[in-house]
Amino acid sequence: MELPGHTTPLGTRTAISTATGRARTRDFLGHPQGLTFLFATEMWERFSYYSMYNLLVLYMVLFLFHPGRVEKVIGYGAVKATLESVFGPLDVQPLASHIFGFHTALVYLTPLFGGLLADRVLGQRRTVVVGALLMAIGHFMMAFEQLFFLALLMLMLGNGAFKPNISTQVGGLYAPGDPRRDRAYTIFYVGINLGAFFAPLVAGTLGLGFGWHYGFGAAGVGMLIGLAIYLYGSRTLPPDEMHKTAAAAREKEPLTRDERQGVIALVTLSTVVMFFWATYDQQGNTIMLWANDFTDRSIDLIVWKGQIPTTWFQALNPFLIFAFTPLVIRLWARQAARRSEPSTVTKMARGYAYVAVAYLIMAGAAWVCGPTGKASALWLVGYFVALTIGELHLAPVGLALVSKIAPARMISLMMGVWLAASFPGDILAGWLGSFWTGMDKTHFFLMIAMIAALAGAVTWAFDRPLKPILER
């Protein structure tokens, strides 16, 4: 992976851009101006998504799924009956965990169809706009209890249209071989986490302190702001007519040998990465319940005395992304200079190892406080430190990898395939979360740690056979 600090001569970059037909735009801080607008659009979209994500389980467990309210929710009986036909009788918490898991899973399955829609019908720009509008509608629908499941459906469809196509447009700003591409995805990933940082602080505080509907309404407003920024900056973005034309002209041609091997490598890694998301996404499910029920959230400062809101702990992960990203990149740059930088697959395997460590920390917290006590909030800080380092070794590395080795004629589709790995992963996450109420908490966290460790070992075993393909 090329890293920040590596440069390309200006003349070479201009020649490459001209040769590929890309519109030349002014650079901003060494990158095309379009990156600024994509960064801001994704920041607000992630603010809206994580505003809903951080409130969803608490909203169901503490408010919506109780007598007097749940009867009004359209489709509740059918959804509950369907899940119970598979998993048996479900109380409020297990039911909420399953719904959370299936929702987040489907959020990352629908990008497959969003990628196809963009590559073959609408183009990336129009598909992004459609997705943003659907998500904004969905967030506002969440403010009405009766429309809960219909709102989740709108959010799933909107995310499917939006997510793969905003990500691929980042790569479209750069010519093939431009080393700034990897740095661009690192910058873009910071935008994702900037939105995720403010979501629990703003929407979480509104939802828990003033009413759930205020939190969901803030998510809808955030999505509209993101759409406005995208439309304003559209003139700086790469034209996607080239992608549509190329796809139409070449769709009947067989893939080349290198293209086939690139697809095989991505599908292989996507198959295993579902276990990463099954363990990582417990932070929005069972970790939220741990923070709410088993964490000492009291604080006694000169300026503030009271309880730390549960959702605020979700701000730790994106905050640590900001803190650790420069350190991780600097480490990889130093290793690259010594020709000892880990391969892409090795980085991913290490990501699993750090996630396993995160859940070992939580197992320690559960063992120390016992079944009835409350653990220090510092245990959660340690958990998020390890989890974040693991995320940095996998998530942005994967996005950059797709943009580099996916065949150009199907890049949005392959980005959808990569994102769709979260579909089985989050179904598994919801199923694992359903054991939370009836299982000893130390054993629960050890189970999650073991799954992450085994998936990391499997990923590391793929390093040698996949390394030549990825390098080529």
C-alpha cells in the first residue's frame, strides 16, 4: 500500500489525468477538490446512520417493545412470528438483538443491487442522490412509532443505493497508478468517523435526554445536509458516463486472467471478513447494553456531576480513529521504507487479532465485577482502543483494495460485494447477541474473542496464495 508522504511529480500526474480523460480540477491540500465534497457528504451520511444505529437497540428495549406501544407498530406481529419460527420464543432483548442484526445485515446486502443499478442503469451520481433521499425519508419516518419497520426498510434501500457509489467515486478522482488514491481513502475514512463521532453526542443526547424522536429527526436533518453538499460539489466529481459506456461496450467480453484473479481474491477475503463484522458490530448491540446496565457511569467533576449518557461511549471509537490513524500510517510508511511493510492480507489478519484482544478485555471486566456488580468505565476505554486499532487494519485497507484490483467495468458491483460481507456477518452478530441475557457475561465475551481469533487465523492462512494476485 502506498502511504501518505509518497509523492508523484506534478507533470506525471497531469499527463496521466489527461491520458485517461479525467476532467482536471484544482487540487486542495494535494488532492482533487472533489475529495472535499465526498468527504463532507460521507461525514453527514455517517452522522445520520450512526445517530440511528446508536439509538436503535436502546429504543427497542427501553421504549418501543413494551405493552401500550408495540401493538401500534405496523408489521410487529409478523416480524416477531417470523423470527420466533426460526429461533424460538423471544423476549424483548433477544428480539431487539435479532432485529438489529438483520437490519444492519440488510443495510450491507443492498449495496450489491445499488452497485448494479449504478453500473448498468442510472450511473453513480443519480444513484447516490436516490439513496440519500430514501435515507432522509427513512430517518424522519423513525419519528413515528407506527412506521418503525417501514422506516428501517427505507433506510436499507437508501443505504444500498448510496454506499457503494459514494465510495467508488473517491477512486474515480485519480488516474490508474496514482499513489494518492490510498491516502484519499484514508482521508475519506476519517470523514466516516467524524460523522460517527458526533452522532452519539448530538443525536444520542437528544434521543435519551429529550425524546427518541428528536434523535431520529436529527439523523434526517443530517442526511439532507449531506445531500445538499453533494449536489453543490457535483461539478468537481468524476463523470460516470465513462463507466456506463465502458460497461455497455465490454459487458459481453470475458474477464482477463488478471481481472478474474482480482475478483477471486476479493470474493475470498469478503467471505471471511463477515466474521470481523459479526464480532465488531457487537459494539452497537451487546456493548451498548453492557454500558447501560453493567458500567459505572457516574462522574463527579467540579463542572459536572451525574451519569455519562450511555450513547456517549460510542463516540470513543471514531475519536480514537482520529488519534490512531496518523500513528498507524506513519508506522506503515516506516516499514515500507525498510521494505518490511505487512501485506494487505497480513494487515487484515492482525485486525482480527486486535478485535479478539478487545473482547478479552471485556471478559476481564465481566470477571472482575461479577454478575451483579458494575465495572469501571476504563474497561470500555480499553476495549475501544483495541477494537479501533483492529478496525484500522481492516476497514480502510479493504476499501482501497477494492478500488485498485476490481475490474473497471464492475467496480461498483465489487464494492457492493465487499460491503455485502456484512450481511451474513450482522445476521450472525444478531444471533450471537441473542445469548446476552441468558449467558454468563465472561463466557459471552470469551466466545466473541474466540470467533475473531479463529477468523484471523484463517485470513492469515490465505496470505501466501493471495499475495501474488494482489501484488499483480
